[in-house]
Amino acid sequence: MKQGLYTLRRRRALARGVWELRLSGDTGPITAPGQFVNIQLDGCFLRRPISVCHWDEDSLTLVFKVVGKGTAALAELREGQTLDLLCGLGNGFDLSCCGQRPLLVGGGLGVAPLYGLAKALLAEGRKPTAVLGFNSKDDIFYEEEFRTLGVDTVITTVDGSAGVKGFVTDALPERYDVFCACGPLPMMKAVCAAAPTPGFVSLEERMGCGFGACMGCSCETKAGSKRICRDGPVFAKEELLW
């Protein structure tokens, strides 16, 4: 973990209420896809945790949805402004456990960190498949970005306005080695129940500090209480008590 100042280089709208920010700064603390940053915002007592979508040697990209005061402030930032970040938080996906043919399952904003995971897997010669779920066609983002990477990508929408009508569990392929999932808790529970293979899920929770000091994001696992921000957010399917 490292605290530092990052400069907003690009801001763009992706879908209904969903924004993308590209920040320049020190990305050295980011060591695995699935980690997150904690952002300090004027007028907000607590920092706001946002997962890292992807990164390179001198910039990182964040994707978020406006749901409250903090994210509304993020959406109003202007290019050139600086942000105070705690960077490289949490434990991300372990590529060595993902198999040769991993399945990436994302729901809504859970799609964002899976994009960085897809890039990392492809760089190691793996062949990921992605199933990305949304409520409707107006909520879809990063479909073309996944396809541009060369990832076999399936889109599902609850209302059937695009792709497969239904949930991500209605579009799971027959063959894959391991699944990696991120999204709403009911979705991840359903994927864990439906998938016969080992898997990993990235949990979301309200976080006070973001690095394990306050214990505010603790969850019960088969090995006892663990902190989502420090011991996770990525956990093996077998660890969790649903």
C-alpha cells in the first residue's frame, strides 16, 4: 500500500450512470488484478474504495457508478485535478490458480476488474472466456474492449434487450478450468452453486479504512473471521460460508 497524488487525465461516460477515470501516477503498488484504491474526496469523511480496472507502468483506470455523494463527486471531477489515493490495497486474483482456460463472470460494475484480469491472463498465454451480465442494453460497458482483446465474450441482460436473456448463470459455457467472478452477491452465490469447478470471487463491502485496521468489513469464512479489504477481496469459492 502506498499513499500518493494522482492526476486525472481522462474522464468519460461508459453507460447509464457509469464513468471511467484514467489517472496518472505511481502504479508500482498494484501487483495483481482485483486490487483496489481508496480515494479521499472533499466533504467525505471516509475514503471511497474503487476497484482497479486495469493499469500500466504510469497510469491506472477506474470504473464506477454514481450511487451516492462520493461517487457523484468523482463524476464531477475535471481533467487535470489531483486525487489523494491509497493504492495497491487488498489481495487480487492469483494467476497461477486460474488454469489454462479460465471463465470470467462479471455482473454490472463487477465487469471492471475482470478486464484487467483478462489482460493479465492473455499476457501469460491463457485463453479466458467472459460472461458479462447487465440489467439492460443501456447498462452495458466494456463489451467491445473485451472483444478487442480477443476474448470470447457473451453478454446477458435481465430484460433481454441485448445478448442472452436472463442471468449469467444462463450462459455459462460447458468447458472451463476455473471461474473468477465479481459482481452482486446474489450473482456470485448463484455462480458458485452452478459451477462444478473451483473458483474465486471478489467480494464487495463497505470499508472504513481499506487496509484492515478498523475490522468494519469482516466476513465469516470456514477459517474464521476475515477482513475483505485485507484478506480479500478475492476469496476461493471453498472458503466462503454462503
